[in-house]
Amino acid sequence: MHLENVTIHPDKYPLRDRYPFNLPVFSQPQSIPFTTTVTLFVGENGTGKSTLLEALAQSCGIHIWRDESRSRFEYNPYEDQFHRCLSVTWTSGRVPGSYFGSAIFHHFAQILDEWAAADPVQLQYFGGKSLLTQSHGQSLLSFFRSRYRLKGLYLLDEPETALSPRSQIDLLEILTNADDGRDAQFIIATHSPLLLACPGAVIYSFDAAPIETVAYEETEHYRIYKSFMENRRRFLRPR
């Protein structure tokens, strides 16, 4: 593993009543070890898994692409400060990597097209053609297949968002073969029961404090999907 663990230090919080410092799952000191090639964060919306993933990227010196042109109704000056309350431990020194978020991928694809206008060779690193000329799902898989061949630490926030079940299985195959000598490590926040099935992966649940490991079959996502497939009428009856 490149990243060995992350430790959360609540004693460094500037306050306790504003996001993200008011999330229950971050209320006490804890260390999260990374012992496998693929680590998965799972939990309901708003539990903090994506928040920790983004703070990890900042702590590890990994750039997060953003569209800074968008305006916001309300600005929270503390939302980007969580990484200051984390400490990370590397196994053998920092490695490069990338942060993937579906919401910002299109912005990256546009910038890549601008680079390619001046230097078409840039596209050779991403399947040989513009990511904007492919469907969203196809462009994501082109990016995954090319980028994740390289040594590094890769953080993915809900990559299943724009992927069909078939494409999710294609991504699962990439993750399953991640320890074939490419020296890549993945930390992924996801709701997908397909990605959660990654063989050998450690799953951390954010549904209760402290953050703890959970077996695949014990995740709420697995149980809901399984129950729905076995008796969907129970979920669809009139109320």
C-alpha cells in the first residue's frame, strides 16, 4: 500500500457546530488503516464518506479539478478545512495520484480537449480520442483504463453515477486486477453493490460512529438490493 492510514484529530477542529466538523462520524479521534489494494467507503448520503475522501485528496497533495466559475447561494468557509485536522502516513513516501468525481469529470474532459487542440498526442493517454466525442459512460471507462495503469493513489467519489451495470462490472474488473503489478491503490466512496463486491476489498461503513469495517453481505446497500430483487412487490405496494 502507498497510503498506510489516516488519523482524524477532533482536537484540531476550529468549531463543532458547522459542517463538516458537526458530522457524528467524525466526533471522536480515530485512525483508519488501509491494508488492501481497494478500500471502499459506504454509507447513506450525508454520513461523511465523500467528505473524508475529498479531505484525503487535499492531505495527500492530489489536485481536485473544479469549475470555479459557478456562483453559490451560501458559502461555508469551513467546508474545505477538514484536511487540516487529518494526518496521513505513507508506507514509502508520497506517490502521485488523482481524484475522480463524476460531477467534475466533464470539466476535466473539456480542458483535455483544449490541450489536444495544441498537442493531439495528449489524447493517446486516454484511449486515443476525445473524451467529449464518446458517451459519458464510454469516456469514463476510457479514462479509468488509461489512468489506472500507472503507479499511484486513486480516490474515486461515486464513480458508478454515470455507469450502466455492465460498465460498473467493467470498472470492477479494473479494480479486481489492480494488484497485478501496476502498483495502484484505490479508495472509493460508493453506493454500488456491484463495486462493493470487489474481491479482497475492505469496506468501511460510515453509518455509525466510529467508522468500522463491515462485510459485504452486511451492508445496507446489499440487503436492500437483495430484498428488492427477491420480492419487489413488497416495495411497490400502495401506501
